[in-house]
Amino acid sequence: MGRGGGQKKEGPSLEIKLGPLMLKNPVMAASGTFGYGEEYAGIVPLGNLGAIITKGLSLEPRKGNPPPRLAETPSGMLNAIGLENVGLKIFLKEKMPFLRKARCPVLVNIFGARAEEYAELARKLSEVEGVAGVEINVSCPNLKAGGAIFASEARSVHQVVSKVRRATSSFVMVKLSPNVADIVKIARAAEEAGADAVSLINTLTGLAIDARTRTPILGNITGGLSGPAIKPIGLRMVWQAAQCVRIPVVGMGGIGSAEDALEYLIAGATAVQVGTAHFIDPKAGMKIVDGIQHYMRVNDISNLTELIGSLKVRRDSGPVA
Amino acid sequence: MKIHPREVKARILLHRRMASDYFRLRLLCPEIARWAQPGQFILMRVNELRDPFLRRPFGFSRIFLPKGKRTKPEDEGVLEIYYKIVGRGTSLMTQLREGQRLDVLGPLGKGFWVSEGQKRAILIGGGIGIGPLIPWAEQLQRERRKRPPKSLEESPEVFVLIGGKNRDKILGMRELKKIGCEPQVATEDGSLGIQGLATDLLERELMTQGSKSASLYACGPMPMLARVAQIAEQFDLPCQVLMEARMACGVGACLGCAVKVKEYGSGGIPASPEPAAAGERIVPAGECGEGEMGSAKESVIPVIAEVPAFRYARVCKEGPVFEAKEILWE
């Protein structure tokens, strides 16, 4: 195990520039699905991934939601973890030493109840060796007081991102929620506030019911839907956002194969995140890296940028914007 | 030594119906079997499709270790699981054919361990829950046999108690007898053994044989585990329970399989300085309300009466085997 994944010596380059950040390939492990990296040590050679995004981090530790926290759905799953995390202090002390050795850029997903908390986290993390940047979580649907409020309004997204931007000179990516009326407005707000990239989509708010007991399956009642079921929504939103912002868009939502990832790149994503697929196949991310490379070789594509946003749309097709 | 889980394609060697909705499946996976411990589990994809979406967790009902001399397939290293039809995933599993290959990840989690000072191991299985206790009984028996005969009376005896709805749902009897256990049985309809529950057998066993230096290991439905934990507390016995939860990643990353544990772990409850003497204060079954607890328990009551401090533990990582007193039973 281990030598199969990643890049071969010859062949097309998978290197990609994400704003100021250089990645050896465009496939990242999505936040919340890859823990703090160490959980997959020994199963997956982490160095084969473009980046790892760690589980959403807050200043103080959080217990998370009451169980059950998971519900399987057709071609997907609902989760309501409730942003359980170890808090900044333990993260730095116990999780970073491993991540520093991961031979792969580490982005830390951050959230807070107020814009100031986001800024404080970003500032403190910018001084930490081995942290390449942050992903601002303005969109977790499972938190009453936190992210979801910020995510749905362009103004509040702008406010949070501006505060974080002033607090750090490192890479800042904003993870957007699909649970909004107009994704373009929100993406633009993030760009104007100084984000280096936006990533989308986070999970869609859903509900699973046990008809026998007439109770919700999740302890939190509602949860976030992920998996293959949401891919068309993710593709649509990435396609919309990519046409309206100049900063790179990182696509995610139901990516489980190289073909899925390629679709996102074609829709306009500069890079992709693989999330829920890791639960079914821990090596999904690195297999996708190999698959993209194979596709490029077969189709004689030497540089990933040739693919990005290459969706062929006839002028007379689709609704008029 | 830290053993990393392996991901393998395991060939189905055997697939048999044991009772109406209970099945047995044997998987050829030497890489996992050689490290597998009783109480640990595997995550398995039930087909090659994306639906059902998640892998399913299964404990081992037998572990056949790889052997130097290989005369039958089991010598290569085989894991056996028991499963029961409970939903779509397990319904689809019934169609699996011998020879087919499945994606298997394991071994995962923390298995059973020998409780300190144990002279008598009492294993309590409810329904399909007897499965993971079979290799544990086997291991305890093996260790017992390894001891010199002189100290045999000091080595732990292994008792197995099984409960189920009716005689068809009592599994593992043949296997347990083969490894030298004489399981006691309780069925809800009285069609085999006594009429009642596995926990009734446990209470009877502790009251008639005493509880000195006994330790408990339980696997079964949640109400049974909660009751076993209660009995363990009453008799002040070490007790391990195998917990179940809805699970996704199996390696501790997704935090999906949360179970409430007392915030200060096993240290949260002060251990009584002296264990209650065996047989000293016997409480008749059905009368063991809180007021009937022995005096040795009094130090415990105030701690429990407080608003319990808890945290969530991951069943897949910190478990699935937990000390019963760690769990916040609700």
C-alpha cells in the first residue's frame, strides 16, 4: 500500500494554484469527514492528498449534539454532529504535531458564535507552524447560534470574512451553504471581503423520520445531507458561482469518483473536496487523484487549467440569466 | 503495538441461515483475522453499489487465526459474523453468495480485556449479541488451559448465559459447548431453558453461586445492557458492555457514533474500599429497588444523584467495549 496513489514521475501535472496556495493536486479531504488526519493514518497515505481540512474548530471545546447523529438516506446520509471538537488549545497541543508530519498542506476549518471569535481563531492559527490557512465555516446547519445565521445573509458573510481577513495574512477560504436563495450574492460578498477562495457546497438541511414511531431519526431533528444524492445541486451552484467571482471556487458535494471530480472541474471548480465518500472508501481521495491523472493522460491534457470551467454550453441553451 | 486497520477484499467462504432471520457469514481475510480481538468489529460494504450507502459494522462470532499448516480454508485466517435482518442493508445481505468478494475494513475499535482479579468470567448474551462473546469465551478458555494444572482453581472459570425470544433464537450453543462451556439459557416463551431473560439468569447465578471475584461481559439489546450494568453495580462487579450505534467511518473521524459517558471516566465513581462480601446481602429478584442496595454502595449514590457531567465518546474508537460504569445510562 502507499506507492500506488499520488503522482507518477511522468505524465500530466496535477499541480494547481489556489490563490496564494500551491497544491500538488486538486483533491482535498473535506472538513468533518477526515477528523484530524490521524484517524486515517496507516490506512491512507495522507501525503497523496492535495490538502487536508480538519474538523470544524472553535475556541472552546464543544460536546456536540445528542445521538443519534447519523441517518442513512437514499444515496447519501444525514449528519447532525453539532460541531463537536476539541477546541483550539487541545488542537494545537495534541492534533497539530501529527498534522505537521502529514506532508500535505493543512487547512483548519473554523467557526464561532460571533465574527470576533472567527477572527481570533484565524489570528492565533496564522502563527502556528504547519497551518497553511483557514476555511471559514459560515454554513454548518446544525448549530443554532453559529454558522447558519452568518451563511444566509451576504452582509453577515461579508462582516465575518472582513474581520478574519484583517486578522490574518494566510490563506482564507470561505465554505458556503447551499441553503440560501442566491449563492452568487454570498460568493461575491466573500470575494469583496477579501477571501482567497470559496468552497461549496456544505450539506443541505434535511429531515429523516421513522414512520413507525413517528419520531425524527436524528437527535437534533434535522441534519445535513451529503453524498451522491447532492451532487447535481453542488455542480449547479459551483457552475453559478464560478462565473461570477474571480477568486477560485473549490467544489464539493457527492464526489466519490474521478468522474465526479472532473465534472466539478469542468463546471468551474479549481479544486475539489472529497468528504462523505471517505466513510465508504478511505482511499477515495487518492483514487480520485489517480483517476484525474489517467483522464488527463488519455485526453492529452497537460495542465489542469485546460479543464477548469471548460463546460461547453451552446449560446442558445439554458435559461437567459 | 498500534495495529492499523486493513482494507481488504474478503471472499465469502460460507453463508448460512441459522434461524428465521439470523444468518452466519464467513469471510476469508487473513490480514484482518490475525490481528482481530474479540469485541472488535469490521465495517463491510454489502454490495458494490452506492446504495445502501454506508458500510455496516459487525462483531466477530469466530476468529480463525492463520496457521502454518493449511489444510482447510479456515486455516488461512477467517472471520465469522452473525447478522440479523433489521433493515435494507441486512436484507440485501441475505442474497450474498459464497465466493463473492466484499470490501472489509478492520479490525476496528477496542475489544474485551480481562478484568483485574477475576476468578469467574460471566458472559451474558442477548439474541444475536451472543456472537461477539463466543470468541471471547474461547480466548478465556484457551488462557485457562495454558495455566499449569496446579493453579487451575485460581484461573478464571467461564460461564455463559444466553437469552432470546424462543429456542430458535438461541445461537452459538454448539460452538460454546465445543470450547468447553455449558451455557445456561433463558427464553421469553420458555421453549428452551428457563422462562425469562438473560438478566434473570445472571441474578440467579450471582445469588446462588455468590459474586466473589466475578466479572461480567455483556452484549445484546440496550435494555439488557442497562440492566446488566445495574446488576453489576449492585453486586459491585467489574462489567464490560459492547455498545452499538449508528456508524459511518468506523475510525473515529466522523464523530457520528456518539455515546454519553461520564465526564471523568471510570474515576467518576469512587470505588468502594471493600467489595461487598459474597452472599452477605442477597436481594431477591424483583425487589432490587434503589433502597435495597448494600451499604457498600452508599458512597456511590450521592455521585449519581448529581446532575451528571458527561462527554460523548466514539463507539467505534473508544469502544465498542466500554466499562459499564463509564456509560451514562439513560
